[in-house]
Amino acid sequence: MKVVFSHGKESGPWGTKIKRLSEIAKQNGFEVDSLDYRAYSNPDDRVNQLLNYLKGEEKDFILVGSSMGGYVSLVASEKINPKAIFLMAPALYLEGYAKQEYSLNGKHIHVVHGKSDEVIPYEHSVRYAKESKCTLHLIEGDHRLNSSLEKVESIFENFLEKVLG
């Protein structure tokens, strides 16, 4: 099984969070990849890039997205069939984003959001969790979640164990 990471608007494919989470995925027997979306500022162009990347994928895969990458992963999941989705401070319900309603397809979804997020209000993740009945982890931390990275790692490892279980 493969874990496919999607980074946020102003980060890159192998930032601190993705590096650390990819190590956890590898330790649990997953292949990992992280797409480079920096050529596109529009989130829906990034969705198309992810869909094109996964077009021929034959293995089961998990989508992991941070911020804009969370939006990208969730919107792409409506057209493909990931085994599970892990979102960190996802850019949901934001003005200027084409999608404002998200498919409630019952996939295995976990959302992690910092209570002190200064970029995307955590209430957006609360709204999505209520609508989709997914698992929500509200933790201490800002948008980047760097101060709570160990907590994010623990949540991610438990998530992967549930997916494998």
C-alpha cells in the first residue's frame, strides 16, 4: 500500500511534517510519495495533478494532505477510491475555493487541526467532522502544527494501524 502526501500552498513536497510522517509510514511497511504542486497556485489545478498521478495506480493508497493539500486530497477522493484519508489543518470552506460542499462518502477519514490555527479556523474542521462523521483531533498548535508534531505523529501512527487492522 502507498501513502501519497499533498503539501500546502506555501510549502514543498518534503517539508518537516511530510518527512516525519513519511518515516512513520515507511516503518509500517508503506511506500510513500509526495507530489510537488508548486507549479500551481490554484487548488483545483492541484486536484487534477493528483488525479493524473493516481490514474494508473493499481495498489491501494492513502491520501495525506496538509492545508491546501487537505482540500486537494479530499476533493480528489470524490473521483478515486483511497483506502483512507488523513487531513491536517485542511483548507475547507474557504472563500475563493471552487468546492464548498464535500462528498460524505463514508471513507475512513481523520482530521487533525490546531486550536490556535491563525490561517484556517479550526471551526471549519469541526463543521466538516460533524457533516461527514469522521474522526476529528483538535490539538494544541498553530496552522503548521510544528509545536505539536509529536502528537500529530502519534495520531498518524494510530491511524495507519487502524487502516492496516
